[in-house]
Amino acid sequence: MLGSNSQRSPRDLAPLWGQNIQLSYEHLPFIKNRKGNYFLFESQFYFPGLFLNHSFQSSFNAQTGSGIYAYNIEIARASGYANLAPISKLYNTLLLDYRFPIAYPDWEIGPLAYVKRIRGGFFTDFENIGKGKGLRSYGAELKTDMNVLRFYLPNFVLGGKIIFPNESSTKNPIFELGLNFSL
């Protein structure tokens, strides 16, 4: 994995400028009945947004596998499709995200939570570019960064996404709720 990032302020949602590249190769040469190999390429590029503390992220990922690795999915899928059956084998994805802070309220919700930041974003995702019909989606997200029960760590992120699949068979929006934490 190669990477170079420059995050200058805790208010930055992502590095101002940055790039991360990862290459991976897997195979089992010493097990005769387990033939196959797997190659993975992941990249992330960060750019400054239109205003202070805004961020634009572009991520291109590719994978190819054969034998026992033929149907591995190690790269991120288009938003909204992670729990749906794929319409074809996944070869690559292009994920574009624009994120921005909305407010820094410093709200204290009794002893339960302390809300540090509310942030939003827009995204569009593509699967299997140049490989026939691939899945596409776009949408918006709203998240909040908080501490729970007056503990400084872990940091919690509570949020939701509204995803609009760009497929004729799926016209209803998909809603996702998430709770993440980091130490």
C-alpha cells in the first residue's frame, strides 16, 4: 500500500490533498485442488472542495480472479447494491463523493451524547465501467460525529443515506442507516 495524505485541520473531513494506492495478489500454489489467482487494485484520491473544509474524493477499484477466486468481491460496490444479488461479475468500480460540514453545534444531550459535528455529502457510484451494463447509483448522506456517555473515545458516527439506483427494475429510493465507531 502506498499513500500520501495531508490533513491540516481536525475540521477537515478528509485530507486536503491525498492519494492511496493498494495492489494485492493472492494464489495457493501448494494446494493442488485449489487452483486460481486473484488480483486487486484500489485507489483513493482526495482533492479540496469548493469551500473551506469541503472534500472531493475519487476512488477507482478493480479486481480480477480465476478458479476458486472467480467470484470474490473485495472492492467496494456501488451504494445500495451491497445486499442485492449482482447482475454480472464485478470487475471495477468508480466512486465519487463530495462531503461538507453543515454545523459544529457542540450539543450536549444530557449524559448520553455530545454532538460535535453535522456533515452532509453527495455521491455517485458506477460498477463495471467499460464492461457492458453496470450498476449506477447516486444520492445524498447526512451524518453526525459524536461522543457517547461522556467518553472521549471511541468516536461515533451516526448517519443515513438516501440512494437512487439508476436501474429500470429498481425505481424506489433505498434508505441506509449506519452507526460506526473509531478509536
